Amino acid sequence: MKKQQFKTKSLVFLFYLLRKISREKRRDFLTKIGKLILFFSKKTRQRVLDNIQRAIPDMDKADVKKLAFNAYGNCAFGVAESFWLDEIEPKIFCDEKTLSILQSGGGACIATMHLGCYEAVPVAVAILSNNSVTLSNIPTFVEEGLLFYAKVGVTAINKKTPQAFMQLIKSAKDNGYISLHCDLWGDEVEVDFFNQKTKAPAGVALLSKLAVKPILIGYSVYSTKENIKVFVETLFENTDDESLSVEDIMASIYQRFEQIIKQYPEQWYWSYKRWRNW
């Protein structure tokens, strides 16, 4: 317990120091830190370079390297921004149909990705609804000490708890708006991603089918050094159709993800093991 308290206090002090500088200077500092981390992490750097080359085979090596470092630097800032969510003021973009779903109070399952500020989507959803829920990988003692989710009206479920998925099902059936990162590798369904076979997690599709909720796509991007834009769009208004399988849903999600990544390649986290031998 004392060790956790020390860690929490240390993090609080670190974030206090970072908040004392302007957001622009903070971004410059954290971007440089991200690039340094990639420079000194040989295995991670090689995986990033390989992933980019596989996804964009026509890109020459110099541009691949430049993209790798720029993306890693941008993502370092995007991760850090998750620790002061009360500071971000996302500009939200969605069409009339999607806005109606978000404001109806009926809930939805939202497939999001590691792009821009990672947790900006549930923040934007909390602004438009009163029941924003997300799955968190951050240790409970950190969230309890810093309350960065609670401060912006987001309910965070720790993914490491044994009953995490059951809690998500309950939240979905209670008309929650569930934001889940879906661009990780997961040994659940086969998808095509950048013209290659891989596997993906199917949680968002399963939730949608079980709770009979619409499927939305949500993602965030930095439009300038400080401004965050969050886009939310409707993918499926109704998944309660036997002809629409979990595999079909995930295939559509990944097809859209690919289009988004191609539009914002320097803001996506390229270092996961996207393609594996399976």
C-alpha cells in the first residue's frame, strides 16, 4: 500500500510539473522524449519500421524512418494527454444521425483507435451523453489518486479485473456509450488490414450483438499543436441481424480504420505487433 501511495504521489508531482508549462512546450518536450525512447529501443524501432513498410510498401526507407519517429513522438504526447483529460477541449464532429444516437440516451458501442489523444473519444462522448464508459489499462491506484477519468465524467473499467467484460455487458445493457480501442492485435477474428491477413479483438462487436446497440466509429486527431478534433460516425445502426456476423462487423471496422490511418499516418501508434504468424 505504501509503495502504491508513493507511486501515486510521484505521478501527481510529475503531472503537476508538466502542467506548469504551456501545452505547446509540453508537447514539444514529450514529443522529443518519445523520439528518444524509439531511438534507444532497438526492437520496438525495428517493429515500427517493419509495420510501416508492410502497410505502405511503396514508401522509401528514408520516408519510412521519418514517419516512424514523427508518429512515435506524436503518440507519446497523445498518451500523456490522457493524464490531464480535464484540460482538453475537443471539437466534436458528427452527422445528424450519429448525434441523434449519442443524445438519445439509448447507448452505443464505439470502436476507437490509438490515434491522436487516445482517450479523447470517451471525453467527447461524455460531453454529448451522460453515460460514457471505457475500458482502462491504467492501474486502479493511479486512477484513484489522479481521478483523470472521473473529472471528465467517464466511467473507467479496469481491463485486468476478472469480470471486466461482464461489467462492459452490464454497462451496455444499461444504455452506456462504450468506447473500446479495437486496433490492437487480438486472437479472436480474422480481418484484412492493409491487404494482409491478421487477427483482431472482437469485443466491441460482441457487445453490440449481445446488448443490441449501434456500432459507431470514433477517433481523435490533432489539427494543430494544441487543438483536438474528435470525429464520431455511425457504422451500423442495428446489428440485431443474423446475416450480420461479428466477423462482418470487425471487417467493416478495420476497413474504416485503414482509411483513417492512411489519412493521418503520423498520428497512429505503429509499434504494436499488428501482423503475426498464426
